[in-house]
Amino acid sequence: MKIIRLKPGKERSLQRRHPWVFDGAIAKGGADAGETVRVDSADGQFLAWGAYSPSSKIRVRAWSFDQAQRIDSAFFRDTLRRAIALRERMGIASNGLRLVHGESDGLPGLVVDRYGDTLVAQFGAAGVERWKDVIADALLELTGCPRLYERSDASSRALEGLPAVTGWLRGDGPTAFELQEHGWRLGLDIALGHKTGYYLDQRDSRGTLHDYTKRLKFAQVLNCFSYTGGFSVAALAGGAGHVTSIDSSGPALEQASANLLLNGLNPAQATFIDADVNASLRQFVSEGRQFDAIVLDPPKLAPTAAHAERAARAYKDINRLAFKLLPPGGVLFTFSCSGGIGVELFHKIVASAASDAGVDGAVLQRLGGACDHPMTTAFPEGEYLKGLVIMKKL
């Protein structure tokens, strides 16, 4: 077994069971990509078993902090079993859910979502890549699903020195599915859609928008970065008078339009705009347009803290424009899925945007990822998705 020895004082995060060891913390030692290594403190005390990644700044991702633990096929099967059992206890009323959420489930770099009887997996780190076949076989055995599609095409793969890989890993079949949540039907494609096919992490927030719409009776709703219209369906199903959806993807907007029909919603109550969100918001401000509710759900702008400053400017700009488009009593649903933007920083950005727009806002609710996308006490970075519901004061 190869040993990674840390520099003095660099053992504290592992002692707190945080699963990452950065390259700058290592005094000596190395291994092949994905190889299991023993991580020791500077004085030779055992800290963790982990997967080594020679290409990544995160040089080791911990599998276990138990010295007696063997990292073998049984380890992965048992860890997957516990992750799946956790979701079963949650009783999620949807045919689409996350079964494995990376570090939060003790499997750094692995994401597994289930759509009906089909699994979709992302292998995002050298360790899970090395154990891919073992993991795939265990997943099919534990879930009874006959198919597993691989969507290992996230940009983070390159940081691990891994090429993008997509396609059927086990079984085959159609890649188009119909997600069911909150009584709605949402079409998606696991081969072409974002992430593993859909934004399952926003399930609860879509339900929240529906509830606010039903209670406050929004006449005009603006859904920015709308993708395939999950929030648009939620607003119309809640009784919104009209929803305007903006996205820069024509195919996504076509699916959004189809999703309205799937749910028996009136297409005359919807407008779809294939355009840049920032430019559209500026145009609406110049035209004096107003919306009773606005959803801002932009793509990841700051994957790491190194990108935070530039991303903060972008987040502030779109939120400032959105505040200008709200009448008194209007409600903003604003989100960030950037891991490099923490909860406190996001709140400060939005508060600064409100100040620049001359708006006094009441924070009605904080939002986050659905319960099948947990974070752990030892890994706060798992809280990548954060959101605020803010009412412009009367």
C-alpha cells in the first residue's frame, strides 16, 4: 500500500472527516490515478484511506477514516446500499431522484440519478473512475434497474486528467423520459439534457414557486434561464396569468413548450424567448415592464472560489435588473448553484443588488437543494445550491 505523508499541521481537516487533501498539503508520496493510498500525518499516524489523483489540485479524496476498512468491492457495494437506503426512507414522490451525491454519500466524484427504471451516473474523479465497473454492477444489483447510462461529460473531468465519456454503460434503450413530480409531467432526455438529464435538485423549489403563485395569485411571471420550463409549469399550474420564459437554447424552449401541453396548460398563457437573459432584462427595464414574480436560476458561474469575484459581479447585475422589474409586493426567486459562492456571500450579493436598485426587500424564505441532494456536517461544500425568496416591500 502506497503512503501519502502530509506536512505538519495539515492533518486537521481529515481529523474533522473532511474528505479532501489538496496538493499543497502533501509532503511526499504518490500513486497512479485512482489508486487507493494510505494518508498519514507528518508523524506517521493513520488519517484515512483515499483515492489518489495526480492531475488534480484535490490530490486525494478520502474513502474511509477507519484504519481497519478494506477498500474493495464489498466496500463500494455497502456504501452504495446505505446511500440508496437513505433515499428510500425519504419517501420522495417522484420517479426521478438522486441516489448518490458524491462526497455527501462517501463516494467522492460519483453522482447517480434514477429516472424510472434507468440509472444515470457521472464518474467525476479518478477514484470512482478506477472502480467504475464494480460500481456499475453493484448499482444494478441493488436497484433492480436494467440500464445504466453514463454522463461523465462535466468539465471537471478534465481537472482529473480524464476524457469525457457518454453512452450506455449497462444495457440500452431510449434516452427520452417523462419525469413526474408534484403531479406534473416533464419531458427530458438523459443523453442530451443538462447534468444527468434534469435539475432534480430544484424539485422542492419548483413546488415552492407553485405554492407562492397559488397564494399570491401572480398575474405576470418571468422565468429566466428557464431551460425546459420546470418553473414555468409550476407557475402556470399554480394559477399564474402568464409566464414569460427566457433561455438561450432553442431546443430547451421547444421542450418547455411541449411540457405545457403535457400538463394540459394553455400555451396562450406562455411566451418563450430565445435570447440572452441579461440583454432581455435590460430591454424590459427600458420598456418599463413589470412582473409580479421573477425566477433567476442561472448556470454555474463560479465552480470554485477562484471564480467568485467575477461571478459575484454577474450575479449582482442580473439581480439588480430583476429588482427593477418588480412592482411593490413583487417576489424574486433567486438562486446560485455555484460551489464557489457560499450562502453568506450570495446573500450579500443579492442585498447589494437590491441596494443599487433602490429596493427594500423582505427575505421570506431560504431555499436549497432537495433532500436527496444532502450535505454533511463534515462537508459543507455539498451545499452548492442556495436560493432566496424576496418580496419587494410595499
